[in-house]
Amino acid sequence: ASANLDLVLGQTDIEIAETQVMAAIGAYDVILTAGLNASFQEQPQRGSQFAFAVGSRSAGASFGFQRALETGGQIQLDLQIARTLTDQPISFFDASQGVTTLSQYRIAPTLTISHPLLKGAGLEVNRAQRNKAEIAITQADAARQLTAQNLARDIISAYWDVLFAHRDLDNKRRSVEQVQRQLERTRALVSAGRLSPVDIKAVEQAIASREADVLAAENALLDASLTMRT
């Protein structure tokens, strides 16, 4: 089977269709998201300048996932975590009195669901590519089975043709042997004077005719053998 090009191509079509199914299913895989962020800001207080903050430092991270829905929508969850340190002057009007650091923490989960109301909504619409790919697998598998069945039919038919040609060749060879034995008997009878030498020519002509049949049978066997191998 691996040497038959049609079967190899049929198997390749099946593998391509299976890959298309995997790609269609992959559209609904869960996608993880993550990120980091940081910032640094400094605004020194000068003299008697009025200031609520003279600097800040923040660091945060975000985690989440998103996934397409079979009905055409999308769901997304984000979790943001951040910490902010703010340097605040002890005296809003006197920078020489120093600063104090205030800490602020923030945890913000966000769940978002979006869905179309008309176009692109529904299982049938969004599963169309997957269903199409699954149908392609069935079609490719059916085509490959049909090719295999036709190949098996052709091989069986060619096998019986070879067997028939082989049996026909054996029969024609036996026929030649029988006529050759008849020729020997005819020659003996001619030597004994019981038959005319003309009878020998008739038998020799029969041998030549049957030897020609043997050659034709050999060619038929060769042709049937080549057909089966092909």
C-alpha cells in the first residue's frame, strides 16, 4: 500500500483534514495573559513651595485569561495587583522637616464578557469551520477506502488473469508434447511401411501450429504478470 501513490495521497488528505480540525478546535483554546509594570517619579519640594507629594514609586503585575466562546462571544478575566509608595512631606510648607512614606495597595479583578447579538452569533455559525473540517476527514477517508477497494479488486482480477494465463500456457505445452509423441509414433509407422511420409508432414505442421500457440500463451502470461505488478 505504501508504494501506491493514490493511497499515499489519500492518507495525506486525511492528515490535512485532521490538522484543519485541530486548528478549528484551537480557536477556543484558553489564552493566558500576564504583564509587569513599574514607575518612578520624583518632585523635590523647594523652599516654602506647597506640595502634597515629592515622589512616588509603584510596581504591579497583571494576570488573566481569555477564551473565545463557541456561541461567538469572548470571555476575559484580568487581575491587576499594584503597590504604590508615595513620599509625602511632613510639612506641606517646610521641606526641611523631612518626608514620610505612605503605602497603597490595589487589587482589581475585571471580568469581561462580549457577545454579538446578530451576525456571528450561534453555535452553527462558529462551529462551521470545525464541522467542515470533520466532513473533509470523512470524505478523504471514504475516498481512500474507495481507492483501496478498487486497488484490491484490480489486484484480484489481475491475479486470476495471471493464473489463467499460466494454466493456459501449461495446457499448450502439454499439447505440444502430445503431438511430439504422436510424431514419434508416426515416424515409426512410416518406417514400418504402414503410413505414408506425407503423414509426417501433417504432424509436423500441427507441432508448428501448437508451438506458435505456446509463444502466444507466453506473451499473454508476461502481459498479465506486468499488469498485476503495475
